[in-house]
Amino acid sequence: MTSATSPVTAAAAEFDMNFEDYQKQATETAVYPERYKVIYPTMGLAGEAGEVANKVKKIYRDRDGVIDEDAVKEVCAEIGDVLWYCAALCTDLGVGLDTVAEANLKKLQDRSGRNAVNGSGDNR
């Protein structure tokens, strides 16, 4: 299934959004006490990442590894929650989600240019 035919792509077609827009809109739905700033979205991010893993696990347990449209929708719904918590954490840290995305791509391009994508460690 390509992104052009994905049910998630079709559902999102009404939005023309970038990371900055997403972060601003996500912030409007962030409801947690100021004293839990940073820790709340960090813990939520960990929990939602676990839910993504659990959905994928169940694809292999219950669907014999078949990734159909329903499976894609379920996993993407959880990925959306992960994205929300990433945006909330970035907001709490005073950083743009777009800045984090750009820095990550630059890091990966640097690693690729040095043939260091494989392996382990943050500073490879």
C-alpha cells in the first residue's frame, strides 16, 4: 500500500499542515498542570510508543503479519498520539517540532555521508 492510496492519507487530505502548524494546534489541546511540564509529555510519549509496538505485535499475533487497511489505521492512530506527545514535549522545552525534525534529518544525512548509519551509539 502506497501513501497515495493509504486510508490515513485520504483522511488527512483535508489538512494542509506542517510541523509548526501541527505543534500550534496540538498545544491548544494540551491540558496538564504547569508543574508537570516536560514530565507529563515524556511519560505519555513512552506510553504511546508502547501502544504502537503493541498494535504491531497484534498484527503478527492475530493477523499472521498481514497489514491491511484496518491495521494501518490502528497503528497510525497510535503514531498520531506519539506525534502529539512529541509536539507537547517540544513546546514544553521551547523547541519547534520542525527544528527537531530538521536536526534529525541533518544527523542522518551526515551519518549516511560517512557510511555510519549502521551500528549503535548516538555519536557515530
